[in-house]
Amino acid sequence: MRVLILGDMEGVGGVVHWDQIMAGGALYQEGRRLYTEEINAAARGAFMAGAERVVVVDSHGAGAAGNMAGQAFNSLVPELLDERLESVTHHGWGNYTELLEEGCDAVFFVGIHAMDGTEDGVLSHTISTRHFKAVHINGTRVGEIGIIAALSGHFGVPMALVTGDSAACREARELLGPDLRAVSVKHGLSRYSARHVAPARARSMIEEGAREALGSLTQMRPYKVECPVTVTFDIIRPDQMAKYRRIGDLEIEEPLRVHSRGADFPEAWYRVAPYTP
């Protein structure tokens, strides 16, 4: 059994502030440790359930691959990772498909946050707080959960586990169904405050959720979007539109909307994905 884990930091238990998740922040090293240990917990659960290979993609910061404005950084603490794990860094957000193409049984999204505009979503945003207001797939508004679910679903792989705050778990279940294993490690009180499960307990919950998710894979279905596919991006500022006008086969709906169309999701997504922050 093969499992692909995508990791993000905003949904990690104990995290409520940008200083905990951005390089140079006063509490960034604390955030890195909390993040890495939640990834380890998901991996332990996967191995307990019989996984033979688990690959984690650091999708926070280390996914910059030269495309993000500002400083690129590693978020996972490599020496703290479970020794059985393989890790991918600096590959570009939402662009790693090697394991999906080779053959993968399940995708986990650990530490994820809710989409932009979610009132009770801790540090809620969609891909970039400074660039995207919203993303739609065939008219359905999605956050990062939906984007990765659609990408993995194209390869026939279900998203089997989501961990994060209660808003992210609610978003995931609304999109992927009530049977999805979703582990809430904190409840947002505002965008910058939350009531948290203690870290040790949160890790136990994630480990158990991962084990249960793989034990129930026969109930999971890949998230398949209807083809052909249109991915729509709502951009925050007018000056950010210039690069999209230089990309062929995009439809620009002035002033701040971009439509990318494709025969399937990867074709529509990859036309714009290399330019995402």
C-alpha cells in the first residue's frame, strides 16, 4: 500500500499566527516542530495499517520552487521525521504527481486550513493570502482541499484523511462526503485564535484517524470532476493580472477573473499552476 501525505501548517494544532508558520517569525521553530510531529503521527497510523511506502510533500513554504515572492524556506524539520518516510520539498504547490502516476492508494492532507473567507477558519486563505480571492472548479468554489482532491482524483486516488481545524474538516466533508476521516485538532474562535487539543492528544487522534482511514479505503471514492474542466481564479489586485494575459489559451474576464479550460483537471490546472505564488 502506498500513501501520499501533503502537509500544510495553518491547520496544525497550536498554530494561530503567521509568526508560527513563516520563515523568520519569532515562533517559526515552534511551528515547524508541531507540524513535523503531526506528519509523523499520520505516517505512524499509515504504517500501522499496512502501508509499505509513505511519501510526504512539504506543501508549506518549501513548495515555493522559486515561484513565491520573498524567501523560500523548509517547514518540515528533516531530522525529526519518521525514518521510514520519504519527503519532497521545493517542487511547487500542487504539482507533485510522481507517486500518483506510479500507483498510490490514498492521499492524506495534514494540517490544512479552510478556504479564503471562512469566518471561523484559522489563518484561512486559498493558496496565497496576497494573490487569490477564490478558486472554482466547474463553478464549485474550492479551497486547497478541493484542488488536491481533484488532482488526486484524476489519477483515481481518494483523499482518505484530512486534519486541521474544525472549519477545514467541515469544508472537506461537505465536498468529499460525510464518510471522510477528518480529524479536528482545534476549533477556530476567529481567524487568529482557537481552542486547541493538546499536542500529544492531537497526534494520537491523527494516528488513529490515519489507521482508520486506510482500514476503510473500500468506502472511499476518488473526487472526480466532470470533464471538460474549467478552473476559475479570482485575483486580488489588478497589477497581478499582467502575467495571466501572457499565458496562451486563458480566458480573461475583466477586471480580475481568469478562466483556464482543459480536457481534464490537470490540463486546466497546470496551465496556471506554475504561476501560483
